[in-house]
Amino acid sequence: MAVNVTTAADDVESESTSRPRRVAKRRRRTWHLHLTLSIICAVSCAPVLYAILVSTQNNAQMINFDLTIGESFLANVNTVWNDRALGGYMINSAIMAVIIAVGKSITGLLAGLAFVYFRFPGRWIVFFFVLVTLMMPTEISILALFEVTYDLGISGSMAGLTIPFLASATAAFLFRQHFANLPANLSEAAQLDGANPIQFLVRILVPLSWNVLGALIVIEFLYGWNMYLWPLLTVSNRDNQVVQVGLATLQQSGEGQMYGPLMLGALIASIPPILVFLALQRPFMRGFAMARDK
């Protein structure tokens, strides 16, 4: 019995001494990986850090490549927030981006439901044309969209900014692929329970699609937030303009090209998309992981 206890104690001691050796050996093998990742992170963060630095400086400091914190931060804030009313532009962009993200999510869910659970003639032909639109940039149809919104009398309004972009081929394709990978007996069970297609979508499919929905909302919110050309062409009233067009006005501020206000405005305008991504980070990553596995 004593021999067994001694042997067990020796095994525990050898295990405790070998574990740090394995950890040290593993670290020696991966030091170059950590160094490479650190360099990549530093290179990725350098432009943002430099933008933060420039946002506190005036033109003279920026042109001289001064790497010290400037004294013009409050003046730049006054230019961005008060003189150019960037806050109002951000509110308009937020409303537009939310409407576009929600609208595309709803139409994408309905399209995915139709393509997977409905049998109608020409279904694959319609889906093919939906996929074709993925290869067509918005600029191709922008003149036609402008004529349609102008004839309807909604050009320049929030309806004119959002209605042409409430349908998305990306959303339809994403939900179609997701629904196609769900068990086929879900639809049969819902029909036996007397659920209509909308009830089946809301009660069964949507709870099973939160990750895909979160990923889509992040993508479409960024799409709406970064929209520039369409609002520039259709909105004539400055009070109804969006943040990307507002940022373009910061390039000329009083004394000519002003880099401090421009950098500060870009940093402020990046805050809402970052908050949306942080709020939906978990479903966003899970949604892309599901798409990759499929």
C-alpha cells in the first residue's frame, strides 16, 4: 500500500513539473505567431490612432506631421457639431439605416419562405433573376429609381431614400439557403397544427434564424449608414441630408481644407455602426459561422 501511495505521489509530482515545461515549449513554438498578430493589430490600429490625433490639431500641426496632441479639439468639436450640425445628419442616417435594415430583413424572410416552402411554376427562374441582381451595382439603376421616385412625388423625402432599397437579393439568398437547411418536417408539422404560412414564419422560422437575422441587420445597417450617392442626388434640403454627405461638407470649413474637423467628424460618424456591431456581435459571428459550415 505504501508503494502505491509513493508511486501516485511521484506521478503527481512529475506531472506538476512537466506541465510548465510543456507550456514553455508551446510558447516557444508560437512566439512568431503572437509577434505577427501584434504587428497586424498595430498596423490596423495606426490609422485610427492617427485620426484621433489629427482631430485635436489644426492645419499647421497636421501638415508638419506633429505627433503631439493639439489644442484645437474644442474648436473642431464646435465646427463639427454646431457649425455643420453633424448630429442632425447622423439622426437622418440612423433613421434611414434602421428602416432599410428592418425592411430588407422582412422582405428577405418572406422571399426565403416563398422560395423554400412554396411550389409555384418558374420558381427557379425567379430565383435565378434574384441572383443576377447581386451582380448589378446600384449605379446601374439609379437613374430609373430617380425617375420612379420623382413621378411618385417622394423624391428627397425619407420614403424616397428608403423604399427603393427595401428589397435585397443578398437577404433573399441568405434566408433561402438557411431555410433550405432546416428539417423539412417543420412545415408539415406546422400544417398539421393548422398554422398558416405567416404563423409558421413568425413562430417557427424566425426563432430559428436569429443568428442569420443578426448578421443581416449588421450588414444592411452599414449599407444604409454609408449610403452617399443616392442621398446626394435626391435630397436638396440640407436639413434632410445624411451623414456621409455631411462629412463631405467638412472638407471646406472657413479657411479652406480643414483636416481636424474632417477627422473628428469621421470618428464621430463611426460610433453608431460600432455600437450596432457590438450589440449584435454574437449573432453576427454565429451567423457567418453557420454560413461557412453550410
